[in-house]
Amino acid sequence: MADAPLNFAVVGCGALARAQHIPNLAASDRCVLHTCCDLSDAALAECRDVHGAKHLSRDWREALRNPEVQAICLATTERLRLPVIQLAAELGKPIYVEKPLATELAEAYEIQRVVHASGIPFCVGHNRRNSPAMIDAQRIFRQHMESPRPCPWRWDREGADRPPLPEDGVAQFCCRINDDWYSWKSWVFDPTQAPHGPMLFEMTHFTDLCNWFLAAEPVEVMAMDSGMLNHAVIIRYATGELATISLCANGTFGYPKELYEAMGNGGIVVVDHMCEIRTAGIADAPGRRTYPFLRDRHPALGQEGGIAGWLAKKRAACADVVRTGNPLDQFTAEPDKGHAHALDRFVDQIQGHGPEVCGIDAAVLATRVAFAAIRAAAEHRPVLLEEI
Ligand SMILES: NC(=O)c1ccc[n+]([C@@H]2O[C@H](COP(=O)([O-])OP(=O)(O)OC[C@H]3O[C@@H](n4cnc5c(N)ncnc54)[C@H](O)[C@@H]3O)[C@@H](O)[C@H]2O)c1
């Protein structure tokens, strides 16, 4: 018999929750959008009128304690994390928590302690791990790193005379993030809300992906930043592998936001904006694969899909804005960044049908790497993870 749908309470019904978690829960036949909790009456009214929330609340303790509520999605800004997780743990209720896990490391460690002690299913919203393109790319890359499938045409100039370098095959993972800070909302600049800026609240997405793709222990971090908008981070792993993260918020939404390139063992796997992956040098791996878009307002354009298709749709959407004057019209054909799949896979985990999605230990590790980068940039020196 199929499992009954789970009653979710969403705490914090702001921009992200109303764009992703709330409609995703409402659309899922495995979940019920049982309660929406926020301090804003306007947000709550939208949750009821647009998304069909069954119950509304301004008090998260009351929402969690409702015996009908079986699971929680916490999507307030990171100013509110530990108290909600503590109550969920006391009540034995699974909880999905938006990133970043906490604003300070001490709180992250306390959350880790509470989650381990209670044993509740726990998931952090590093949603990219659940993007269909990312899942394929990570699987192809890990398979190639663990059981290399070299291509038959690699140019091995020296053959048997090639020197035996110990780093032969060792991987590197590069993340390039093109963002536009003019789109950011005001709390991002408020040090009481986001004391470490994008180096924490954006960076944990990417440190998490580096850890996931390289599947090794991060040991050292170097970083520079220009303040809030430009960041360059290098992570060294115990395997000798390197990850680089380059984040620029003086970029443009007119071009894909994210490019990931994983290289090793004479092969490469590229994830372009989570709508296309490309590989080379890996025997039998698909050279190019494209993924469906979400909310495509320009289905007649760019029918080749992937990046070329996305760019055609995006150009048309940007032209729409010039006509309509509404900057939100530039969004079309969004890549699937895995938000809906993350909740779906978390339900699998809760119901005992699937593995941990992004658990507390992975999230704490990603947070520690981000804090090592924050310290490295502030102190202009490489920082060892063991210092953090
Ligand atoms: N995973 C992603 O892709 C992604 C994207 C954007 C934001 N985020 C994260 O999601 C979180 C929310 O971001 P946002 O952009 O939606 O912010 P937001 O400011 O739009 O929303 C936060 C909401 O929480 C509500 N809130 C605050 N205190 C509350 C309380 N005590 N009880 C109930 N509700 C309360 C606010 O009224 C607001 O509606 C942040 O931590 C952010 O880092 C994640």
C-alpha cells in the first residue's frame, strides 16, 4: 500500500518559500500543504488564496505542536534556526531547513548535536544536489573517478616513458557563479541578519557541491574577496584534489548563472546552468544531454533546448522587459535546480524508501568550509579546516 501523504508546516513563507516550497508541496501528491506560518498577514493570505494552505498561523511553536503536522519546512531567514529545530527534535518531527544552516558555527554545531541526539530525519536545502542535471553529472564523474573509463583517443605522447606523477588523474572541480546584486533584497545587507554576507549564505551551496563531487575530506582553504560582491575560493582536499569557486555579483541575469566543470582521470564533466551537461574523455558517457526547463514562457523559441535553447528564450524574455517595463518578465525557462526533487527525496527518506538527501553532517562540513573561506579572506592567509 502506498504511504499516506505527509502533512507539512512551512515556517517562513517569504520569497523563496512562495516561489518554491509552498507551490511544490501543494502540487505534490505525497505531501499536504497543511499549515503556513509567517508574521506577515499578506504572505499568509497568499498562501491560503493562491496555494490552498489549509491552516494559517503566526506562531511557529503552535504550528509545530499541532498533532496533525507531521513534517516541517523551515524557510525563514537564517536568523531563526536552532529554536525551531530544537522543538522539532523534541516532538520527533522531520525537518527540512533552508541554507545556510546557521549564521554562526557554534549554532551549527549545536544543531548537529540536537539532530544526532534526537535522530529525526533532517535535510538542509542545498537543493542543487537534487537537480536532475547535477545528479547525472555527479554520478558520471564519480564513476569515472572510481572506475576510470578512458577514451581510446587520448594522446599519450610519451607512453611508457611518461614520468609516474603522483597527481596523475587527480581531480579538480571549478564553480563559476555569475550573479547580479541589484536583484538582492535588503536583509542581505543587514549584518544582524546575514553577518557574513554571501561568503556564507551563497557559498554553502557551492562548498557543498565541491564536497559532493570530490567525495573527499576538505583540509585547507584559501580565499580573497572584494567585500560583498566578488569572491574567489580555493579548497584543497586530503586526496590532493582542488576545488575553485569564483563568485561575481556584478554579473548579469542575461547569461547562465552557474557553470560547473569537474575534471580528472583524463575526462571532464560540465554542468551548464543545470539545463545541459557535456562530457569528454569518458568512454560511453553522453557527449551532451539536455534537461527540461521549468516555467518556459517561450516554448516556440530555442527548441534545441540546453544552453543554446535557454539563450534564445532569455534574449526574447529580456526584450519583453523592454516592452512591458516589468523586470520579472526576464525570467523564463528556469533550469531545474532541484527544489521540488529535494522535498520529494526527503519524503522518501522520512518514509524509509530513500537515502539521506543532504544530512546534518554534510551541511556542517559545507558550513565549516565556508567559514574557513571567510577567515582566509579576512586574515589574508590559508586556513586549515582543523582550525575551524
Ligand atoms: N535554496 C535556495 O535556492 C534559496 C534561495 C533563496 C533564499 N534561500 C534561503 O531561504 C531563506 C529565506 O529567504 P527568502 O528570500 O525567502 O527571505 P524572505 O525575507 O523573503 O522570507 C523570510 C520570511 O520569514 C518570515 N519570518 C521571519 N521570522 C519569522 C517567524 N518568527 N515566524 C514565522 N515567519 C517568520 C518573514 O516574515 C518572511 O516572510 C534564507 O535563509 C535564504 O538564505 C534559499
